[in-house]
Amino acid sequence: MKSVKQLSKLKGKTVLVRVDFNVTVSAGKVVDDFKMQAALPTIQYLRRQGARVILVSHFGRPLGKDNKFSLRPIARHLSQLLQTKVEFTVDYKKVSDSKAQLILLENIRFDKREQAGSKALAKELADLADVYVNEAFAVSHRKDTSVYYLPNYLPSYAGLRLLQEVHELSTWHKPSPGSVAVLGGAKISTKLKLVKVLAKKMDYVLLGGGLANNYLQAIDLPIGQSLVEPGMKTAVRKDLGANILGPIDVVVQTDKGKRVIKPAADVQKTDKIYDIGPISIDIYKDIIKQAKQVLWNGPMGLFEIKGFQSGTYEIAMAVANSKRSLAGGGETVTAINNLQLASYYTFISTGGGAMLKYLEVGSLPALAKL
Ligand code: ADP
Ligand code: MG
């Protein structure tokens, strides 16, 4: 990949940077700017080289134009972070008339063509600039127009954070012995394949969250009303290796709304499994402690609710204590930040789905264009 550092003396040139400013906004304020912070060095570098910078991002999953998903509050926050004026542009076709040196375009997903993979939109965006930079690692597993088709029409470079992500994650694609993966969360269908792939490369794969429910079901244990990916029982059973571990005890919510810790074998028809139990936590912690490096994605339970936090938070602390650690995923990073543990991790990826895809395949479609 060509680095943005290969670009210099950009006075009079316009650089379009695809960033990922899909951050957490609450009551019109950015409450978690991790992904914005990650893109700042690239933006600052380009500006120091004299470039006029146009930033393109998506935010949320709008179905067409919807002010709830406007990037306006994010433009305000960026202006504060950079201590400079950021022009916010709703109609990107007007950008060519603007003299502003730093511009953020409105949510690119307001244009339906962004996710449809449109050459026409790619050309329209390419017309706005002389150079393209991808600083949106977290979107680079998708074939969206602004990451996959746009680089066909402009000289294209990789942003500094994106390069760092790839550098770091490539060391995990073929991990050394002594590696352990902890996987959980709710997006079961996107992660099941990775369980199988990682089990071949890592000493252990430890399961929690919805993934663990699929595991328990595959070994014929009852899961009651728990979150599960339906129709996967046989597939999971076939893939189960001896180094894939699920919880032997769980925390459930009963139909009466009571929180009960019990062996996984004792889950009732009306129970919902919302966390891994204390014995499982201890077993996982022992394995993590002995590992040389640990990769973590996906909460162990419904950690947003008080009675079901232990699994996720104990694992978050155990992984933080590991000699080398990698974490990624929206809610995973939220859990780490809730405990203020981010600085204890070796690397926290800006990507969830993109990180998992990279770990699985060792490359991403949009990266091949750089
Ligand atoms: P990430 O964003 O870190 O990749 P996911 O998006 O896959 O993780 O899943 C995160 C969500 O999974 C969290 O909001 C959490 O509450 C939920 N979750 C974890 N375990 C369970 C469970 N047993 N039942 C229901 N939801 C769960
Ligand atoms: Mg998530």
C-alpha cells in the first residue's frame, strides 16, 4: 500500500479523505471520539503539506436522507479537536465552488448509491479532488462506493492509522504459539466462521455472549429463550474443535425476572442466558493468564445491564493484564472504556467487522486498491 506520507507539497491540490466518523453521539454531542482521534494525524499531515482537505464519512444506517443521522454535530466536534474552522457541506456538488480548506461532507449514506457500489457516484466524488486517501479501516471490508470504487478514479493512498491497523493485525493473521482468542457478542452469524478459522491458529478460542449459546446448543445443552443464530446447530457441531471452550456455568434471567447463576446443564425452557458464570470466568482467566497474547472481540454477556456485567468486565481486565493484547468491536471497546482500561491494551482496533474479516482472510477488498 502507498502511504499518505509519500505525498508532499500539496499546495493547490485537493485531497478527498474517506474517514470513519461513525462515532457515538448522544443528545447532539459526540460522547466517544476514538475513531475521530484515530484519523487526526492523517488530516493534520495533509494540511501541513498545504492540501485542501475534503472529508467523507458515513454515520449510522440511514434509509435515505434523515436528519437523525446528520454529521453536523460531528463537524462541530472536529472543529474543536483541530481548533480550526470546519465547513460542513450538505450538497457535495457545491464543494467545487467553496474556497474552504477543510470540509466535511454530509453523511455519504444519504445517497443510496454509496452502499450500492456505484461507478457514477465514484466519478462524481473523484471530480471533487486530485488525490484519494482511505483512512477508514473499519469500513474497508465493505464494497461501498467511497472505499471500493472511488480509488479506481484517483491516485489512492493509505492513511496513517489504516497502515498501523494493517501492520498490527497482520501479526495476528498467523499468530505464534501461545495465542488465545476470546469471542462473544451478538452478531453471531458474522462471527461463527471466525471461530472455526481461529481455532486452527490459536491455542484456545473461548466463547461467550450469543456465540456461546450456539455452542451450548450444538453440544445438546438447553439454552431456553437465549439469543441464538437459528439453523446453525449441525454446522457448529461439525466445526467444534477440542480447543474451543464454552461456559460450563451461566447467569440467566428467569421468566419471573430473577437473576440466577447455574450450571449450563440446568438452564430452563423459560430462562435467558445473559452472562457466563463465575466458574467459567475463572477458567477463562487462567487460560488468558498463561497466554503469550490474547485477542478479544465481543462482550461475554449483556454487560449494559448491571447484573450481567461480570463476565465482560472480568475478561476485559484479564486481557488488559496480558503481555500482548488486541481488542476491537463497537461494544467491546465501550466495555474497555467503561473500565478506563484502553491504555493497558497493546492495540485497540478501530474496526469491528473489518478487524474480524482481516483476521480471517489476511486482506480486505478496499485495501487492494491502495
Ligand atoms: P462488538 O460490537 O463488540 O463486535 P457485537 O455487536 O457482536 O459486539 O455484540 C455486542 C452486544 O452483544 C452487546 O450489546 C451485548 O449486550 C450483547 N450480548 C452479549 N451477550 C449476550 C447475550 N447472552 N444475550 C443477549 N445479548 C448479548
Ligand atoms: Mg456491535
